[in-house]
Amino acid sequence: MRSSVPVVPRPRGRIPSLDGVRGIAAVVVVLYHHSLVARPALEQQSGVWEWLTQSPAKLLIAGSEAVLVFFVLSGLVVALPALQGRLHWLSYYPSRLLRLYLPVGASLLLAAVFVALVPHSGGKAAAGSWLIERNADSAPLSLLLDEATLLPATYTLNNVLWSLRWEVLFSLLLPLFVVVARAVASHVWPAVVVSSLAMVLGRVVGVDALVYLPTFFLGTLMAANLDRLHAWGRMVNTRSGGGVWFGIGVASACLLILGWLARPVVPASSTGSAVLWGLAGLGAGGLIVVALLSPLAKRLLESSVPRWLGRMSFSLYLVHVPVLAAAAFLIGDDRWWLVSAVAVPASFAIAVLFHAAVERPAHALARSVGVRVRSQPVRSPVPTSV
């Protein structure tokens, strides 16, 4: 996989299998937050929580790790037009920021409405639980405006917005990611190793930027080498069949949750656990490679349900925690099964409405603004290699 000048292919439209990945990752995040509501009750039953989180079943509720999959996806699909020379940089910034900030603002308004309708206090949630510690019990305007900036490190009105903070930062730094990816595109494996070491170091020393920005970069590196990646995939499919993809998929899934699988022998608070957790980003990258290149994975991910979930994924991601918190504070986390029975279908229904009323219009406005900016005579140069 060495070449002096990377040549990036021009896929027509979206990459369907990645839409499927996005949809499945969003569902995993939803299940993860439901597991946090159930945790106080499940921990009272001997071994149940440990079995759920320290076995392959963790893949179903690996929410933090699913966000890393989102980050690799963004690193690939956002950078790809820039690497192909198709991105108008002056129009990119307002368009991209509108796509992110408008739905975020609407989700905060929705969360504020739920907080007003269903008091987030009282005895309906266990003391010290995720519900109590990570969800605001009031929605003053100051909190709404603060979280709408996507500047805080933590969020309590809509808990998931911490990841959008990193999406915005990556979006702003995209020219730098493009330049670096082009510079190291012919040295893929050293770049992957350095990125992985940075992610591990970030977990060990507790610096989030070292964890998340290299995760985005793995996706950008894939975009810079997409033609060679597909050429390698065709060779594997010709010579080896599905066994290679199965092996890479299993290894990647294990890396994604290795810190959890090792909990019986590597305590959660130890440096060793932090090292293993730091490898999750590499696992996320491996899963994206399989989604791009495995014929079986592509068929599954491009089927109707995963692709529909992919279309709804951003809206579902933004609305499910306010819905879940409202249901849990209304019903009580001791009846977590009833909370899920109410909140899961409600989250999907509200996500569909949110997609139609907020996300699609926001995207249309972003495209319109982008077209208007592109029509201006001044064009910003596309970054080249260093």
C-alpha cells in the first residue's frame, strides 16, 4: 500500500454501507443509555451487570465505543470531498456548521420541554445513578444557551452533545487533517501506529483530544487511501473470500470492547485498563474497513432496515436521551423494563418527526447557503500537501 501520490476515487453519492454502519451505531448508543437506566436494578442481581458488560454482549450496549465509530465515519466522509478536490472551502464552513448547530439547538429546546413537563427530581431514580448525575433537573435559559454553543466539556440538558463538540472541532480543523493525511498517505501503517499510540496515551493521561482527534484522523487516512484500500479489498475477495473479513471483523470488535472483556483480570481504574480502552478507536477503524470491503457486510448493511436507521441516525441520536430521561423520571428506574418499552418506540417516533421537521430543513438550508457562497467570485484554495 505504497504510492508517491494518493489518488482518491470518486464514489457517486453516499457510500451505502456506511449509512448502515451509522444506523447500527446509533441504535447501540440508544441501548447503551437504556442499560444505564437499568443498571441500579441489574446490579442488585448477582453477576447480571458483569455478564452484560464483560462478555461479547457488551457489543450491544457499547455506546461510548459506538461514538468512536461515528468519529471514524466523519473523518472519512467529511474529508473525502476535500481530498478529491470537490470541496469549496468558503461554502463548506457555513454549510457544515448549520448542519450541526441547527439540529443541536432544536434538540435542546425539545429537552427543555421534557424537563418542564416531567420533573427530573424526586425519588424516581436511584441516588448516584446516571439519571441523577448526568441529566439536569431544570432547564434555565443560561444552561440552554451554554450547551447550544457546544463549548462545554460536559452536558446535562442533552447528554449526547459532548460528541458533537468534537465533531465541530474536527470540522473546523478539516484543512489540517487533509494536509496531514495527504502528507502521510504513502506511509499508512506508521500513521496508523502513531494514531493508535496517541489514543492509548490519551486514555492513560486523561486528555480527550489525544483520544478523539486521532480517531477522526483514522477515517481521513482511509479517505486519502480509498483507491488502494478498494484495490486491496478486491485482491482479498479474489484470493481469500470471506474468512479474512470475518477475522478482521472479530478482531476489530474485540479491540472495540477489549477494556471491558479484560475487566475480570484488569481492573477498571488501572493503567492497563486505560491502555486497552485506548485501542477501541483502532477497533472502530477496523469495523469501517470491513463495512467498506466485505461483500457480505455490504449486503447486510445496505439492506433496507440499516439504511433507514442510517437516515434517522442523527435525529435518533439527538432526541433519545431527553425522551428516555423523561420516561425514566416519570415511571421510575426500578421499572426499567417499562421505561424501555415506552421510551424506545417513543424515541423512534420523535426521531422521525425531528428528521422531517428539523434535520432535513436544516440540511436544505445548509445546501442553499453553500450554493449562495459558491456563487461568489472569491474561491478559497484547497489545501495541498505540506
